[in-house]
Amino acid sequence: MLGYRLISVESGDFETGNTTILATENGYMPWWQTKSDNFKPIDQFVRSTMSRADLDTESVEVIGLYLDNREYEMAFEGLFLELIKSGKKIKLNTSECTGMARQLKLDKETVFDYQFWPKFEAYLRDMAK
């Protein structure tokens, strides 16, 4: 039997076994590169990013409503469109953001802005400077 070394518990409760564990013989795979339908990390990311970005009350309410209704594509795209519009730059992990956007398939189909992907990529590039 091939054994695996625990590398990371990404979400859940390790003690009960109700968790997403990403560990392999060959190394770590970030959760956003898995074929997971677990959107809790995206929900947490959007909520924490909204609070750090100090967005206006209306934007926070609308994005929060999308999250509450499990409309993660709309929440994620809406968050970044608000960040782009406001010009606010906050420290983000660009590969994680891109991974989440791809998991949500926003690189192929968007909800609010058909030019979202190039704007999103430009924002992440500018933010990294």
C-alpha cells in the first residue's frame, strides 16, 4: 500500500475526518488547482477581501447577498469589478486569485462585464507592482 504524507489541511475539521486534505506522494497541490466543488475558500476570500478593501456599504451588501445565495461567480466578479473601479490596491496572492477565477470559469464566461478577464489580469499585474 502506498502511503501519503499529510502536507496541508485546506478546510474542514481534521479531527472528525470531515475535511479536504491535499497531500500527495509528489507534493502539494493548492486547493484551487483541484477539481473541487468546495466554494467555502472562495466565500471566505471574498468576505475577507471586502473588509480589507473598505468598499462602500452598497457594494458590500450586494456582494454579500451573492455569497449568501451561493452565487460565487457573481460575488467574485463583482468584488474585483469594485476593486478595479475604486482603484484600491490591496495585497493579494495573484496565483490564488487567478486559480479561484478559473475554478469559477470566469476566464471563459462572465456575468457582469464581458471584458472582465482582461481587466482582472491587468488589475492583478498592476497590484503586484
